[in-house]
Amino acid sequence: MTKLRQVIFLMLLFIGASAFAQTDAGISELMKQRAQQKVAQMNDNISFMADKSKDLNTRNYYRGRALNLFIEKGEPFEEEGIHNTGVKMETTSVYRKKPSRRLMKDYFTGLVNLRYSKVDIQSTKVHEIEVSDLQKIDDNKYVCTAYFEQIFVGYRDGRPVYKDRTRKKVKVYILAEETIDGQEFIVLLGDVTALETSKI
């Protein structure tokens, strides 16, 4: 092989590797965006099911929509050979620092039936949800962690009687599938952990 051919060959190799890396980075970024969107959907549904201005049937409808975002819709599942009773939500309050863990479906039922006269829950905007680097756990399966904040305000007789801000994280599972239309990503949520709660 002449020196010129060697140089051209090496350049082509470099360009190919660089294009592959850019494609890989682009796919990774797309998966992170899908994770952000899924977490934002969960937060929207949480806000809707806690909204007392909506009737009970509507709030229960959003409860069902929210459960569809999780592994096995919140029902028992198996992960790495370990049986799990279902995805869980961890909660804290300014009065109770020790976290409490409940099955997601039970947490959502409690949210629908909160005893406040009005509930307002605001969450981190979709593009501000932080997502960790992806970890590949199988041929086409990845996990990452998404971080967000929720502000909770409970009212009685038109006055706020409880307010807090909680930083949370949620485990996110991403399954990459090849379809006739290209690569599709199936995103499901796992356990939600409360990291820090402060009074506002």
C-alpha cells in the first residue's frame, strides 16, 4: 500500500469512527430526552390527580394514566431474578424526615383522596429535569436516573396550611427497539426516591 493510500485509509477510518461516535452521542441524547418527557408526564398526572377542582372520576382517570408509565403498570415484577412487589414512591415531609415507602398504586390512591380542600403540586419543567449518563444493562436495555423537584401546597378554607419542596430521583428504564421506521425507544419508570425535603 502506498503512503498516500495509507493516509487516505487512515483518514476514512477516522471519519467513520467520528461519525459513529456522533451518531452514538445523538442516540444517547435522544434517549435522555425521552426520559425527561416520561418523567414530566408522571409529574403532570400527579398534579392532575391531586387537583380538587377536578371530579373524582377525572382524578382516578389520571391515576390510571400515571400507572401506565411504570414497569408492569405498578404491579409486581422481576428484576435480575429478584421479585419486586411493585414500583414504590418514597415520601418525606418537613415534620417527618424519615422516608416512607409505599407501592405507587397506593400512593396515587392517597393522592387522589387527600383531605386538603385544595392541593397544588408544581414540578420541574421538562427541559430542566436532570438525567444521568445511560448505563447499558443488556443488548438493547439501558437505565438512567432522572432528578426533579416538586413543590407541594395544601390548602384549607382557601389558605395554605402546608408547603414543602422535595428533590426526588426516579429510576428510568429504556428499551431500544429496531422497527421498520427506525429505532424506537420504550421508556418505563421505576422507583421514586425522596432525596431532600425543605419548608417553603
